[in-house]
Amino acid sequence: MSNLELVVPNQVELHKDEPDELSIGKKYVDGRYAILGALKAGGQHKVYKAQDELSDMQVALKVFYETNEYLQNSVNNEIEANISLFGEPGITEMIDFGIIEETDQPQRFMTQRLGDIDCKTLVNNYQMISTDALLMGALDIAQGLSSIKQAGWVDKDVKPENVIVDFANNRLSIIDLGSIVKYKTQENKNFVDDSVSANEATHLFYGTRGYSAPEIIRNKQITPASDVFSYGATIYELATGTKPFNGDDFKEYVDEIENTKPLPIKAFNDEIPDLINHIILSSLERQPEKGHDIEEVEAIIRSIIKSRGIRRSSLELAY
């Protein structure tokens, strides 16, 4: 069963243990999705490459693990966020969601377009991304985060691995909203993750060392500014090939953020415009209020692209 028009996703009973693996070659969801292979697994899900027989295209099919209420709430958030962000620029569109009934335990799933490559792989495989392509990609990601903020969410896990490349259209888009949370506004600046109690929050960390904002690691107030920090770390790596902070564990990572400043991007790539260098470094400030709003970042990058006369149709994402 599947229906992209549902606002609140159907739920399944909590899984008693890790759900069944999907079988390669077998079709699921009334024969719509043929499993071609496994792509990756995480603590909350497993992703398969599948053939969508209805649209005759290959898709990423994500199957969710729901062994406790926290994970179940996370699935609700991810599906609801993808519905609210459908059609927004910079976001990889959800194609379908529903429940797989052909397994011993019913499992919720969602499907999205399969990207050509993720940005982490892009950085690892190419020594340099052209400056014009970097600027256009930075705009794409900023647009996605602006949409997330305006829809009332905080992504919490922006990183190169969660940004995919569409080479045919020279576009980047955010994928995998598995850590996304709603926020409420009280007195303009009180953002609360409803799915985690104060007690649970002291024992949970959902993010990625090297990209997550200090306040996420410290279990402090999470705001859209947290995504701006992760955005800065992501663009920094796309521009330089290295993370701005490289602590071997969470303590070292926090110490680096607290006590050091990353090298300017121009130390690695002197073609980067001074203003972009400034924006990215300011987004990595340890105090969120000192950075730029993502809408400001988007507007500044758009103006730089216009002044340089960059056209998407003539770009090459990497060389």
C-alpha cells in the first residue's frame, strides 16, 4: 500500500527485532519494486537499489527499522518532512511511501530518485571541483536548507554524503532526512525536538562528527542555525577536499571547534571569491548567532553567480 497524498503516514507495530532483509530479484509492494541490490545500511534504515516497474526508472528504496518509539517518531518526521518539502528546490523528491506487506514483519518504506553519485564520493574521486560549479552547488544546498527552515524543520545531519549529484542537469540536492526534527517557536527562539525527552537527549546523539554543530553535540538548543554550521562544513569540504575540523573523537572534535579556527578556503583554492571564503568561515562560528541566516547565504551566493555570469547549462561539476 502506498499513497503520496497522505499527510500522516500509516504506522506499523514496533518491530521486535531487526526487520527482514529484502531479497535481491524479488518484487515488493504488489510487484511495483524489484530489488536490484543493497546500497547502504544505517542505524535506522537500510537502502536498496530497486527498479520501479510503474515509472520504469531505478530508485533508492529505504526500509525503516522501528524497534522503539524514538525510531518510529523519526520515521514519521522523515516522511512528513518529505511530503511538506515535495517539489522544493535543493531537495531530492520522495516518489512514494507506504508499507511493505510481503515480509514477516510489515515495514514502512519510501522511495526517492537515485542520484548519480553523492558529494562525499565526488570529493574523494576528484581533486578539485571548479569554482563556478562549487558556487552553483552551494546555491542548490542553500536553497534546500532554506526550504527546510521555512517548512518548520531542522535537518540536523547535513553533510556531503547526504547531498547527491545529478550530472545531467548539473544540480545538487539534499537526501536522507533521517535526523530531521520539527521546531516550535516561543519568544522567537525556542526550538524543541518533540520526539526526545530531556532525559533521553543526554544519552542520544544523531549527527555526524565533522559536520554537526556544537549545540547538537552538547544537546543544547537546536535551531536552523545548526544547519548553517553543517552547511559551512559541507561547502568547506567540497572546496578544499578536507573537513574544517578533524577530531578523532567527539571530545577532540569539540575541542577543535572551541579552540581553533579552520584555515581559510583560499589557502587551498585561491580562485574562491573572498566573500564566499568569509561566509563559509563565519558559518563555522562556535556561537550560532554570529553566523548568517541561510536565506542571507542563499541571496549572497545568487548575487555572486549573477555577477560572474555563471550558467548552469555550461557547467562541469568536476574536473
